[in-house]
Amino acid sequence: MKDLLLIAAFALAGAACAGVLGAVALRLVRHRSVTVSLTVVAAVTVAAMLTGTLTVAQAMFLSGHDLTVVTLVVTMAAVVSLATALLLGRWVVARSHELALAARDFGDEGSFAAPAGPATAELAALSRQLAATSAKLAASRERERALETSRRELVAWISHDLRTPLAGLRAMSEALADGVADNPARYHRQIGAEVDRLNSMVNDLFELSRIHAGTLTLTPSRLSVYDLVGDALSGVHPLAHERGVRLVGDGVEPVPVEVDGKEMTRVLANLLVNAIHHTPADGTVAVAAERQADAVILSVTDSCGGIPDEDLARVFDTGWRGSAARTPPAGAGLGLAIVRGIVEAHAGRAEVRNVRGGCRFEVTLPLRTPAL
């Protein structure tokens, strides 16, 4: 037993020396190819075995013949180990190089395609992660292109919508200044209406900029959906009466929700104004609210005749107003974009779908029960 412990001690001492030298070598080549690192590991393993064997041989006074045999066996093992390490290293490096080439398309509007052929578990996992990242980048590029298109449309439409009232204001002010206005009071009333229109557009732009900048601050309080809908209907009743549109709000349940009353009233008002503008005379705009398991759904249904299927996905985009027939005489296509921004700030979602004779806008808000 004592001899075995002594042999183990000598073998450990010899192998430890080889291990220390191997650790130093690995540190020196840590920035080199994995092939070099694998070769060093194989060499350290064989060197540790050989050093331990030679140490034990010298301590135990093995014969020269036995020492030669042991050395020869270890040398053959070293040759095989180094050859295996080199092959493995070159294979891993080749797979890594292929993976690097496949990843170069990321910055060139391309997509990632994993290289064919077998790979290690780590490289396979990296390929899957790169493929997922490529898909996210593609979606991000698509959103960026859509956003840029919306921005350009918004600038074009805002420029047009601002130019018209400004031209009218200039003409009316010049007529008043020159004393050629046949009815100054009417001109003053029209100037006031155009100023109100411009003020509404500026307020919409300011609200949308706060939403996009993430600076929209909500002050939630516990309110009844019935009261929110009632306030919104009262605000748009004169417009509906002027255009001959009937408002219906009988299907509203008194569901309590925690929302910012001012912002949510704006959401309902924008939806109702949009519905009234797109509903012909003698048409109906219906408001409903129903409670589900963990949410309340507010809906505004109009009689616009429906929205083309290819346009449904763009209804809430900034600046989108659809075809000329669906474009209201005022506004810059910001109302529905503001609706989506405010609803999403409340952790809800805004959707639209066609129904018989028109379309239905739905706002889904989560129910928040206060802690007892």
C-alpha cells in the first residue's frame, strides 16, 4: 500500500509539472486558432503521462528495456492524439469559417442561412441564434421601411393640409385689409374656423410626437366605461347632427376600468369622429362595450361600406387616410395613429375589421382590479 501511494505521489508530481507548463502554453496561445489550443491540450495530456511515467521509472529503478517500452508506447499515443487533435481543430475551424461567411449578409440587407453539413452542438446553437436574429433584423428593416413611408406620406399630407387653410387665411386677411370684403363678419367667422382647424392639427401633431417619443404620461383612475362613452357621445353629437348620422350607444355595460380619463375620452372621440366622417347621411354609428374574462372591449361600428382588405393593416399607420373617397375634408390622418398609441400605452390593443355594411373598430383594455 505504501509503495502504491509513493508511486501515485511521484506520478502526480511529474504530471503536475507538465500541467503547469501546459497551462502557461494555453495562456500564450489563447488568441490563436482553436486548432492550436486543441493541439496543446493533446500534447499536455501525453506529456503529463510521459513525465509521470519517467518520474516513476527513475524512482523505482525500472530496467532500461522496460523504460524504452513504456516510452515507445507513450510516443505512439502522442502521435495519434496530436493527429486527432489537429483533425478535430481543422474541422471546427472550417465550420466556424463557414458560419462567419454566412453571418456577413447581416449588414447587407441579406438574411442568414445556416451552412450545410454537421456541426458541434455549440455551433448548431449559434446558428439557430443567428437565424433568429436574422429574422428579427428583417422584421425591423420592414418596420423601418413602413415607418419611413408613413413619415413621407405624413409630411406630404400635412404640407397640403396646412397650405390650404393658410392660403385662405391670407386671402381673407388681405381682403379685410384692403376693405374689399363684402361681409367682414362672415370673413371673421371663417378665419376663426380655419384657426381652430389649424390648432387641432397642431395639437394632433404634438400628441403624436409625445407618443412616439415615449413621453406620454398617463394618470389612471377608476372610471366607468358607461361614463366614458357618454362623455364622448356628447362631444360628437353636434357633428353627427350636422351630417345626419344617428348615434347609438345602448350596448354599453357599466364596466369599471382604470384608465386615464382624458386620454381615453380622446380615443373614443377620434374613433367616433372618424366613423361619422365616413358614414353617409341617414347612416348609423353604434358604440358598444362588453366585459370579458380579463378585459373590456370598446367598439365603434360605422356604415362606411367597409375598408379594402389590403388597407386594413395600414389603418392605424401615421398619416394613412386611405382612398380619396374615404379621406375627410379636415385632418391629416393622425387620429387613428393617436388612438393606437394611447391604447398601447394602456397595455391594450386597437384593431379593425369589416362587418356587414361597414367596419368595426375595437379597443381592448385590460381590467385592473385594485388591491384590497
